Amino acid sequence: MMNRSAYESHMNASNIEGSGKASSYLRALDLLGQMILQKPQGFADCNDIWNVTSTDRLEELRLKVVEEQKKGKGSVWNLHDTPKSYLTNGYCSAALRSYQHFLVKHLYEQHLLEEFHQHSGSDSDLAEKLDQKVNIPEYLQLDYRNLEGTDVVQSVTVRRNQNVFRKIILEIYDQSCCITGLNIPTVNRASHIIPWSEDKTNRMNPSNGLCLSATYDAAFDRNLISLDDDYRIILSKEIKEHFDSQSVTEYFLKKEGQPILLPKQYEPDRSLLAHHREKGDF
């Protein structure tokens, strides 16, 4: 039931408050499993939908569901002990499509994280290995109408890779900001030393990342702070010469010269940090 839990978290995170879509889709897929269990119709292998990992097989099931949906009361899946509206009103077919989209992304991310955990080579080899494209079946690509005119696969790949990079960075830094030790993942960021848009070869390189809480992430991104070769915090002249509030003193001036908390593996690349310093006034 791991996929159910992951799908539930995904739906709750993206659910519009009050829409009830997350709970409705979960209920629809659970009910569909019960329908199949009682009347397999060639889909006995799908009675536990949460363990089906083939989107192609789920597409076959979805087409069957649409067929039964059109039959209304005459459907073999209109069972006396399941709410009929979930099938006839299209909840089951819509939930299946939603789950297919989730599964493509979820399995892709799991694959990249396995590559990361099993890797034993160089940082550059890992970055190259993690820089893959999502394989989105044609029948699912057609659903991305809001991305018309863009490369659907590329767009989804970028978002998923960024999500995987975040998970890797938070993992190697023990979910904690490397400056403050703050260990609330929801307020921490996976910061790129060299921005995503500037260096394709290091986009997925964990040594091109820092775990920073939101304030320090913003300051690092704007070259207001950086790190020296000994991983000590350095401040730009802009911060030291133009800001003199108590908050700036507490958040920045008192941090100058302090070493960061280093990750369990993949320490920040010194050459990338040098490049970062060159873009600021330090």
C-alpha cells in the first residue's frame, strides 16, 4: 500500500482546499478495486490497484471503466454494495487518470533516488546519471493541454529533477539548514551554488547544493553571502555597509566567519563556490 500512501500525500499537497478531490479519488480507486475483486472482467491482476505499477495496464483498465461507465445501470460493476455514482459519474475513470500521472512521476523519482543511493563513482558521474528524462506515454501527454506549445516531457522532467535534487540535498544535510541547524524541512531549501539555468552539467550534482533556510537561501541566491574555501560564511560589502539593523546583526553579521554544518557526503565543490564568490562583492 506504499503507492496509496504516496498518492494520498501527493493529492493532499496539490488539492484545492475544500474541493474534496483527494478523498474522492482515493475512495473511487478503493471502490474500483472492490468491483474488480467481485467481477474481475479480465482485470484480476488489478484488484489491488495500488500495487499495479504499469501505466499501460492501468490505461487498459481505464478504457474498460469508461466503457462500463457508459452502460450506467447495465454495467457489471454496478454492484449492490458499492456506491453507483463513483462509476457512473466518472469518478473512477478520472481517478485512474490522475493516478497514472502520479505514478509516472513517482516511479521516475524513485528510480533516480535509487541511482543516488547505489552510486559509488564520482560526483560528475552521478550528476550525469541523474540527468534523465521522464518517459511519459503518448496517451498521458495529451492531457497536458495547459502546456500546449511547450515540450511536455522536458517541462515535467525539469520539475521532477528539481524535486529529486531537493530530496537528495535535504537527506545529505539531515534535513537541516547548514548555517543555523534548523531542521524543519518545509522552510528549508535545496540551494544550487551555480543556478540550475547556468550550468546543465551540475544541475543534479549534490556537491552543487546547500541546504539553507529560506532567508539564507534568498541571500545566497542574490550573492549577499557566500562561503570561503574552508566553508566559512562570508558577507558581501552590500550587507556590511548598507544594512545596520539589529536583525541584520543577528542573522548575518554574527554569522560571519562561522563554518557551516557539512553534509554526510558530497561536500560543496570548492571550485563552484569560487565561481559563486566571483559573482558577488566580497
